[in-house]
Amino acid sequence: MRILIVSQSAPYLPCHDPVRNAPAQLLAQLAADHEIRLIAMTSPGETLAQRRWPTEHCLSLQLVAADRWRSPLTGAPERGLDAVRAAVEQAIGQFHPDLLHLEGPLLAPLARTCDLPTVMAVHDSRALRARDARHFAGGLGAWLKATIDERMETAWERRWFPGVDIAVVPSEDDRREVARHIPFSRVKVIPAGIDLEHYAFRRSSEADRLVFTGSLTWRSNVDTVQRLATRILPAIRKSRPRAELVVVGADPAGAARALVGTPGVRIVGTVSDIRPSIWGATVSVSALAAGVGAKNRVLETMALGTPVVGRAESFAGLPDVLPGHHAMMADSDEGVIDAVLLLLDEPVGARTLARNARTLVEQHHTWMAVARQYGALYARAGASRAETAVATAA
């Protein structure tokens, strides 16, 4: 199949920025089975080697200078999208692709540029993120900003998403949000893949150490940390007095910083590499409060070899994760306490859980597996467009 991929950022590897990493990993895998032309936005900070990286995996590459995507006041598309649209129209005339793949929701208007089946990767519903920010806003200013963002992002999704044949999202939360604007059957959940070499399996934990990882700019994550530090950890320390909680996350908010000095709690903040913090823990506790979380962090932790305890929602979009076999699921503080104590008291069981989780990731959640799912979607999108054309003609 001839595929025209359009990316909001220039993809390259190695890179830990998900905006660049995800399309790069996907491009590297798809190149084996498809003819690919890539159009990507580029910024002055990229090196020559980074700009050249995609040429090893596609037939041709066109870089478009980054510019503003849309008006901050009206939300209407602006110069950045106009420039990409012109590049897409030119590429279609030269390349004659079978399908258009859009990497990112800001590219949604391009689905109406041409009469091609279109698959769009929505790595996060921006409307959902804004709604979560509004719900957990810590003050009037933050609430007003989140409210405005939510209205703009919702309007964008409502206006442009219907032009896409299939939208790919990372979780069931995102699927429900995007399905407000296009039929549920046209929204597919595919979590990001895992680089098995980078996320190597290790069992080298410190005894009785819990870890929480997640951005502490999100109120839902701060709520989780507060529950862990003030309710869950004290109960665990009654049985395991040396138990500790390590909190790793960007930009700790005031509520999280206020926990500094709490017995057994260590606030680390931002780290350049999250892996040692996860490897060093006996148990990883995922988000326990409602709201949008880091959807791929659970899979990363499972790959690294640290048992995971979390809400059922933490595993949304991962139907192959079985409670008690790949991870421990608990939707109450008491359930979390029991699950953590079980893993701390039964190291053989914890190792078995960790190994089962790693095997699951190896079998179903590599980037190769993700690429296979995209390949199936490409075929489905093409068939759906053909069926629509036949029905319209009849």
C-alpha cells in the first residue's frame, strides 16, 4: 500500500519525546510492508542528522517549516496548516497514495483536503485533557483557562474529526470522548508500543519500596499522591514499618510539596530517566483518582519488571491484562493496601506477576504489534471508503 504520512513533528530515533518517538517507531515498522512518503513539520532546533533520519524509512521526505497551527482567539486553522495542506496536495499529485495517515489531532482538517481514506492518530484527546484540568483546577484562574481550552478543543474535534475515516486513540477514555463527534465504530484503541530494548526487564528492587510516577501538574495525580501518603502508606507501615513511597513526576504542585517530611514519603520530582525509579521499586502504584493519566506508563512499568497495582481504569484499552495474573487491580484504598501487602509479603508471587506482565508486553504490545494493527486499519479504511462510494453511486 502507498501511504502518505503527515506528522506534526519530525520523527527520529533515539528520542524520548512521545510526539517524535511514536511516529518514528511506527514509520520504522511500517516501512517493511508499505511504500511511504512523509511530510513533517520541522523546527530550527533539530540537527541535520535528526532531519535526515526519516529518509532511511520512506521513499521521500518533505520538511515544512513550523508555524502557528490555529488562531489562539478563534481556533481557526492558520499558516502552519495552510503550508502543510499545500505540501499534501503536491504529494498526492506526485505520489498517488492509497491512504492518508495523520499523526496528531491538529492535522484533522487535512482529511478534507483530498478524497482519500484517512486514519488519524489521536495520541490524546485535547478536549478530555482540558476537561480533566478544569475538574481538578486549584484556583479561579486555572479553572477559567481550562474552561476556555476545553471549549476550543471540543469545538475543534466537533468541527474537524468527522472528516476522518478512522481515529486511533490510546485508551477507552479517549475513545468515549472522540466518539462524541464520530461513530464509535470508527474509533479504535491502540496504546503506544513498547521498545523492549529500552524498557528492559529487571528485578532489582529495594525492599518495601512503592513508587508513583506521573506528572504532578495534574490534580488527579496529586490527589493520588495525597491518598498514598496520608492513607495507604501509613496502613502499610503498620505491617511493614520500613515501607516507603517514592514520588517521581514533573513540576510537583504545592499540595505534593507539602508532603515533604511525611514519614516514609520521598518527593523526587523531575528525572531525566524514569527507568531506575521503577526498577528500584517493589511495587508501582498507578493513578487512583479519577481523571486522565499517563496511559502508556502502565505498559512501560510492566515491561520493566515492576508489579503494578492500580484502578481498573488504569488498564482501560488493555483487555488482555488479567487481574491477578498480569497486574493487581483495586478500586478502593483498602483494596490497594491489601494488594500491595500481598506483593510485599509474597516475593515469589510478585516475581511471577512481573514475568507474566513482561511476557504479555513482548507478545502483544511491541511497536511491531502496533504496526500490524495499523496495517489492518488501513485495509479497513480503504474498504469502508470503497463501500461508501458504491452505496453512493447506487
